[in-house]
Amino acid sequence: MPNSNDCLARTLLLLLLWFLCLLAGGLPGFFLPGITRTYAYFISSLSGSLCIVIFCSFSGDLARYLPQFRIRICRLFNLTCWLTFSVSTFLILQHLFREPEPAYLIPKTTAEFLFMLIVGVLLGPLAEELLFRGLIIDSLNELFKRPLLSIILSALIFTITHPYSLRQLLVVFYLGYLLGYFRIRKGLGYCLAAHATVNLTGIIYNYFFL
């Protein structure tokens, strides 16, 4: 088990890095005139995701949180049930708190759609789960020794990194809480699968129906 002080230091470093990448969302437009805000936003997200995944690879956190799973029929069925529950409840809440989607989150071309799939379904969820449901929950558990409090606080931190409206932030908080529960009860693999599936659903809906 890694030293708790080292884990906390890595957590704070990566959280700071993630915030800086989000704040730097406008920089690609400065260096690449004419780039759309969609590309600018996802380039900054891609940069932050790559940094977190690479850092976790070298620190050993990636192998610690996501060991190789042996696929079994019962495990696959169990995962399917959890995915169905998480996506369906997320979509219901999103419909209840529905507001116009920010324009930069709606892909307008096939290239933007494919780029968003890479960032939003593959690298983004992996980086966010390693940070928020991996390092942050572990660090909070070390501090407070209360799993439920750790889940709630990690969900709050996860929520404030998403620049949406207040109504949509309630949905993001629910997702963060649900993924935190998955982490405590099922492991990070379930969190990653649920997060990627929710993002995939949203990206497909935004591209084909908005």
C-alpha cells in the first residue's frame, strides 16, 4: 500500500494540473487562430487526461487501480446491470434538469465527433476516474476514515471541475456520487465502464439529435 502522504501529494498535484488544463481551454484558440471552441475545449481536456494517465502509469497507480480483470459471464452480467442502471438514471435526471447544451459540447462535423469520442469516451474517463475516484477518494479516506463522506466530497470536487449551469451541475454531482459508490463497492473498473458509457451516450445524442 503506498504511503498516505505520497498519495495525498500526488492527488493535490494532479488536481492542480487538471484545473490548470481546464482554465487553459482558451489557449489553443490563441496559438491556432480559427480553431473552434469545441476543439479548444477538447484539446485542453486531452492534454490534462494524457498527463494524468502518463503520471499514474509511472507512479504505479494505473496498475494498482486497474489490474487485469478475468472476464467471467457472471461478472459481465453484473457489469451490464450496473451500466444499465447508471445510464438510465443519469438520462432521466438529465431530462428532468434539461437545459440547452453548451455549443462547444455539440460536435458539428464528423472530425469533431471522432475527436470527442477519443477524449470523452477513452482518455477523459480514464484520467478522471484515476484522479477523482482513485487518488482523491483514497486521500479523503485516509483523512476522514468515512467512506460516505469521501464519496460526497469527491463528487463535489468532481462537480466544480465541470463548467455547466447550476441545474446541470446537480446531474454531474449525482454521477460523481454514483461513480464513487461504484468505486467503494465494485472497484474502479466499474467506474470507468459507467463513466465511458454515460459520455458515449451523451456524445452520440448531441451529434445525431441536436
